[in-house]
Amino acid sequence: MFEQIKSASQRLDGFAHNTPVLTSSILNNQLDAQIYFKCENFQRVGAFKFRGAFNSISLLSDSDKKNGVIAYSSGNHAQAIACVGKLLGVATTIVMPQNAPQLKLAATKGYGATVITYDPETQTREVVAAEILVEKNLTLIPPFDHHDVIAGQGTVALDFFKQVPDLNKILAPCGGGGLLSGTAMATKHIQPECQVIGIEPELADDATLSFRTGKLVSKPNPQTIADGTRTTSLGDKTFPLIQTYVDDMQTVSEEAIKQAVRFLFYTMKIVVEPSGALGLAALFSGAVKAEGKVGVIISGGNIDGGTMSEILAE
């Protein structure tokens, strides 16, 4: 699988942004450690999801590209698939929940995708997508449980270690586990002694429970502000990879997430969505001890104005 990550990196060259690594002397002094932020909020579509979407769609056969693809997502994967479809001339259909952030919904439509909404209280996105897929003969690109998607997401860590080669820990947000499993695989091949820790909201701790019990746990429609982590569970592909390569999983409170978003905005002058702030939230709350050189993956920056205003006003 590491070879797939390296191949994905070559495929993405010239298409994905080489996102920056930022630091804060204020934060380093506060935590008595060196913290490095890999800022995928500056990636195309404002999130790491572009990597997996591009890698998976570019590997499709010409006939599959001609027929088009379908995906389901609360936001960032939706935008990524739509953006890549526009770049590569592939028609895209996206199934999104009615309560998806308006910013992400509008951006997905803006890239030219056909958007179909559903009610997450009464419907599941997998079922809705499956009905359309069969009817229109489309290829499904799921948001995380797909080897080509995972390989694409693993390129975040590949790039990170080129920029900061000697990290002691690397923290990655976890929703469905695509980013975390790809990060962990890449990390353990590049720097085996580096500890990989996945971070989830307390209100959406299905992956943490799965990791600790060894059994796949589901939590439908969790009500966390970190909308990118509102997945029901890890996938059949991501769960065993996380069990194999991830060292630990930790959770953070909603208030810790908001505190991290505020710090990144006011002190580091960057806009980060709640899901992207999970790593910093873990350091602030003490869920993960800050020591040595700690890498934190900021997964995205797609937050609507209303949500950001509420967070900043507290």
C-alpha cells in the first residue's frame, strides 16, 4: 500500500498544492514543545480530500470516466470530487445531507456537480447513492473506504515528512479514517518510531471505541460541530489499517474544538473548520501530551460564516 501512496504522490504532482507547514512561537512556548501544522486548509477545495478524489478518479478507465462518477459526502469530499470532475472532464453526481454546511453545498454545485440531497434522520446516503448508481451506471467513489482514496490521503504525510523529517508524533483528525489510515501507513514506512494518534470529537467517538474494543462500532448522525467527522463508523478497509498502523486514539470536547478554532484564527491568522482543529484541541486539552516535535494535520478550512461567528463570539 505504501507503493500506492508514492504512486499517488507522483500522480498528484502539478495538480495538488504543496501546502505549507506553519508554526507559532506563542504556542510552542505555551506547550513547551515544537508544534508543526500541515495546512491542508490551503489545499485545492480547502481540504485534503482533493488528494484522494484526484487519485481515485484519475485511475478510472476511459469508459468509467465517460459514464461519470457518484459520491456521498457532508461537504469536503463532495467538493473534491466535483472539482476533480471539472478538471478531468468527468460528470459528477453528489449525494449530500440536507443539513450540510451551505458553503460546502454551494461550492459543490459551483464546480458543476449534480447535487442530490437527503434527510439524514430518515435516509442513509449509501442507500440513496446505490439507487442512483444502478440507474445511471455510475462509478462510486466513497469518501474514505476505498484504497485509491486512502492512498491519495496518505500523500499528506508523505509531503509533511519532506518538510519536517524528524517528527516524534503526528496527529490526524478521524472521521471515516481515510486520512488517518493513509497517514499512519506512510508514517510507519518513513519514520517507524513516530507515534501516530487519531483524534475524534467526544460526541463522535465511534473510531476510538472501535480501536479500543477491536470491534467496529457505529454511531449514526453524531451531533458534533466537527461536521467532517459525522461518519457513522470506520470502513471495512480503514478499520483494519488503523488497527495495524495507528498507535492511539483520543477524543476532545466540543469546547476544546472551538478553543482550537479561535486560537488558529486569532493567533495564527488562519481559517480552520472544526474538524481540522481536532489535533490542536487534543494538545490544548491534554488528551495528547505535547513533547518534542509534534506534527498536526489541519484537514480543512471550509467553515460557513454563521458557524465561525458563533465560535468566535463565545
